Amino acid sequence: MQEPTPTMGTVDRLIQELNRLPSIGPKSAQRLAFHLLRTSAEEARRLAEAIMAVKERTRLCSVCCNITDTDPCSICRNEQRDQGLVCIVEQPQDILALEHTGVFHGRYHVLHGAISPTDGIGADNVRIKELMHRLENDQVREIILATNTNMEGETTAMYLTRLITPLNIKVTRLARGLPFGTELEYADDMTLTRAMEGRQEF
Ligand SMILES: [Zn+2]
């Protein structure tokens, strides 16, 4: 992709910048740019300010590494939430998904990635040090590993289990099984095997 240059037209420049965003192809970038051209100056300013605000006002929570405007974040500050139960996720957006279900009332820790030796991402490149530091001081009795169910997520979960088990903290992993709405005949071997292994009393 071409770097925007000062001689490039204003609209072209906007299209190129939008095109850099994930899952925004050239056609979508064009559509968004012309949409923005038609919106009021006020609306465009609100969007620009919202973009600047996430860059300028957010930081990582010093307890759980979630992205937040205030430190500690609202979840870590919430006395109603069980401090002894910590759910480990790869990305801040995973917290949104889990919070949406309303079933979890503990706290979180965000790794900001997963261990991936093939990509050169080791334990030092994700926020494991911060987690271990927290486990030394906080009264945590259970760690729930909610990393993704791909190779990187599994590697990370195994690494953390080895690290945390000696600390006399219970380590659990989110149950793996069939996604809701799955027809058995279309499930892959790995999913079916895990669903069978992880079966629970009904
Ligand atoms: Zn926090």
C-alpha cells in the first residue's frame, strides 16, 4: 500500500487511512470516506475526538492489565466482585464477551496475546509477569484459563498451569465442547473428542 503524501488529495488520503483498518478493504474504505464526506462537521468531529481520546486517555489497569480510563479499572475497584476468582483472557475484548453473559462475578487478567513459539512470542512478551506478581500478593484461590482454543491458547494455558499449580491455587479451564446449535455430524474430531472428555453430570 502507498504511503499518503502531502500532494495526495484529501479524499484519497482518508480512503488510504481507512483502508489500513482491519477488515476494511478498498471498496469499504471508499464507501466510508464518502459517507464521512456527507456527514455534518459536528458528527465528523465527534468521531475524530473519540479516536484521539482512546489514544490519549486510556492506559492499562495496574492490577489486571485491562484497558481503562481510571486505574484500577472499574472491575478491579468493584468490591462486589470475587477477588479470589481470576479469569485469564488473551485480549480486552474477551472480557466484553464474558461480561455480556453475566455469569462470571470474579475478576480478570488480560495477557494481551498468547505464547506462540513459531511467531517468536514467548512468555515474556505477554503479561504473565504481572499475573504472577499479583498472585503473590492477592488472595486468589482459583484461576480460570479462558485463553482461545487454538494452538497458541492451548500452549499458553499449559504454560500457566505449570506455573500456577505449585502455588496451591486451583487451576481450571473453560469447558470445551460443542458450540450451541451444532449438529453432531458436522463437528470436527477435536471438538467431539473434547466434548466427550469434558462431559458433565446432567
Ligand atoms: Zn483491572
